[in-house]
Amino acid sequence: MADMGAFRDAVGVWAAGGDGEPARELAERLSVRVAVLLEGPSDVAAVTALAGRRERDLAAEGVCVLSMGGAMSVGHFARVLGPLGLGLRLTGLCDEAERGFYVRGLERARAAWQGFFVCSADLEDELIRALGVARVAELVRAEGDERALETFLRQPAQRDRTAQQQLRRFFGTKKGRKIHYGRVLVEALEEQRVPAPLAGLLAGL
């Protein structure tokens, strides 16, 4: 039975220059109406976790949440999913530093920039600020990563960074850690503390 995971895989093949027909067939079969373009799998984990907290089944609603494997791929994905391809409504998250790249990529694909929400640094940074450094450190301890964090903080390169910057860097030091904490941090948030870009994205789906 076809599912949204199969559609994401087919879109990835198409965006990389492969055959687009499988993605077209799956989009019709699954009634896909919106594509949420995210830079990486940790962003997907965070968005999926917030949707779960709000008891929303995005796939059942025709919403495909996908990782592009990096901001530089936005033009390719917008081309196959937007007006020049499947004609889906596009939305997503963008880091402030990548805003210009997103705008240009979307323009080339004749897609609208207005549906995208900007994080000041990245989504991890937004989540750390929303929770506070002390609370995030508590969560790291609760997840059994206290020793790894202490070892990381002893590195000379961390001495001149703020505690928030250190935590953000720590999440990227081991494969899978950013994905894991994308979910953990979102699940620990009080509803009124959900970062504006993430809250805006979910509200618009």
C-alpha cells in the first residue's frame, strides 16, 4: 500500500533529475495538497512531534513533510512540487542566513516565498531559546547524555561560546542526535512557548 514515505522517496528521485511519473501517481493516489520543505531530518522530527502533540495526522490531511537534505536543494524541490511540477502549495522553515537563497530558488520555480517561516539561526536555536538553557541541560541529563555534554564542554573551542551556542553545537556532534533532540525539545515545550516560526508553520497547514 502506498504511503507518504514512498511519495517522499519518489520526490527525492525526481528532484535529483530522475523520473517524475512515480511521484505524480503517488501524489494523486494519496491526495497530497501541501509540501512542507525542511532543510534536514531534525526539522522533520520537530514538526512531526508538534503535530503529534496537537493530535494531527498530517499525512492523512494530505500534507507531506520532507527533508531536502540541505538548503541548497530548495530550488530543485520547489521545481518538482510547485507550479512547474505537481502544483502543490509549498511552505516550510528557513534559516535567516539562507533567506536570500530560498527566495531566489522559489522565484526560479515560480513558487511563492510568502508561505515560508524564518528562524533567526536555525530551529534548534529557536527551541533552545524557547525552553531556556537550564531546561535544555535538564533534558540532556534526562536523556542520558550528561557525560557526553561535559566532555564536549571541556573542548577548547567551546570556551568562547555562550551556553546556548554550546548546546546548539552539541546537538550536531553525533549522528542522529539532532533528530532525537528535535523531538525531545518540542515535546518538552509549554504550548505558549512554541517558537513563532514553528507555530506559524503548523497553524498554516
